[in-house]
Amino acid sequence: MSPFKKYFHRWATKRLPRSMQVILRHKTIYILPGKQGLAFLLVVLLIWLLGTNYQNNLILAFSFFLISVMLVSTIHAFKNMLGVTFVPAPTQYAAVGDVAPFDICISSQYHNNHHTLLLVVDDCSPVQTNLEAGQPIQVTVGLTAQHRGWLRLPRITVKSYFPFGFIRAWAYVELEHRALIYPCPIACEKPPLGAGQGDEGNYYSRQRGDEFQGFQTYQLGAPLSQVAWKQYARGAGMHLKDYRAQHSQQYWLDWQYINAPDIELGLSHMSYWVNQFAESNIEFGLMLPNIVINMGTGDTHRLQALTALALFGLAVDK
């Protein structure tokens, strides 16, 4: 990058710092002729010289008409970008080596349509979208995750060559948007189970299932299908049938018993078994140095465990 571009990017960043919402306004939209626009101006100049040389008013009028088209294109190019608003969607998640999605909500402050907006991030393929008046949309920008931890969305360059391709209008968008990257799951023969292994044998989870466990006192708002109507008919009052899901074992994934030559590979093995247990609906806990994730199941519990693995040993970035 040339020194001039570096200076211009620093100057543009001061005018529009990183935030949770970015609105394209007058001071943040930049306009210059594109390659086609420069060629068009060269043609206009040649036509004007031809009309001047031969003193032909018709040719001169045609050159002035083309210049007016260029000026009108500049105004429409500016209006096409003005008022476009960018807001980050909730945090997304990905594994190292995968494409991390960054969802962005785009809307307009004005009742105008915005055409052929190009969102460019680094060397990734641009994302093109059209924005209709009063109809917010959501676009996804993808970045390849290289390291675990928090991945911040870099600066987005929003471009437009509307309406005729002669004028290049662009703006820089820096959003407070990030994705959490957890270790790439790598399989190993055995899970790291050691002294932290839970009690073996049958037990009943707190989640609902098919095994009848007895009756509970009726709670307001409980589904009528769970009411013990036979007990109620006998005059025993309102009770709920208690069903639990039966499992065979509990598992503790213990960092002390990981067998890997380095930390990153060990975290990848842990990530693999977290996904395996979660997909099999097996109740498990996670033990890391200074971090303990209690027993649980489900997607929320898996996300909690993967978050602990993703941020293991890293500085806290709130």
C-alpha cells in the first residue's frame, strides 16, 4: 500500500470511527471517476476539441450534453450511497480453518432504493446487494478463521458504480462486530477421561424424557397433557407426571489427561469430543485449569464448552 493510501485510510478512520452502527453521510462518502468514467471524459474532450476546431455548434452541444450526463451521474451516485445504515447482527461462531460468517443488517434512513452496493473485505469475494426502500436486508460477509479466539470484522469498503458505471462512489464501514473461533475439532482415539470421571451406572437427567419418575406438585402454566387426571379424579389434587430421560453414564473431559504434544492440538481433541458428546446427547462436563463447566447437555451447553476452549489461555476481550 502506498504512503498516500495509508495516510488517506488513517484520515478516513478518524472521520468515521468503529461503532455499533454506521450511517453513510455526506462527510464519509467519496466520489471519483472510475476507469470507464475517465475513458468517457477523454472521449468528451476529443469531441469538444473536434467541435472547437471545426466551429461546429452541433458537435459542441453534444459534448456539453455528455458533460451534463457525467454531472447527473455524480449526483445519483452520491444519493445512491447516502443514508445507508449498517448494524451488526449477533455474534457468530466457527472453527479454525472454516469461514466465519459476519451477518450485517442493512437499511436506509430515506425512502430511496439503493442499487448494486458492493461490500468488499480484504481479499474476499465482494458481496453485491440491492436495498429497496423500507425493506431492511441482511447480508453475510465471510472470513477464513486462522486462529482461535475472537475474530474482529475488518474494515468494509462499500462501493457503487450506479447508475452508468462512470462514477465510483465508496465509503468505509468499521463495525464493532466479531466472531468467536473455537479450536478445529481433531479426532483422537480416546476422550481425556481420568480421575474426574463421573459415577457410572444408570441415572436420570434433569431433561424430560420417557421414564416415569412419579408425581410433582402442579405448577401454574404447566401443559395440560402432563396433568395426572386420574389422581385428580380420586380427589388427590392437581399433580404433574414427572418423566425423565435415562442415560447410562456421565463424562468429565479433563485437561490433565489430554495426550497431545502441544496446547493447540490438545484443545482440538477436546473440541472434537465436546461435539461428539453433544451430538450424541450425552451429558458431560469440562475441566480446564481454573475453569470448570458443570454437567449438561444441549446446544447451549456445547456452546459454553466451546467458548471456554476458544478463549483458553487468551486475554479477556469483552
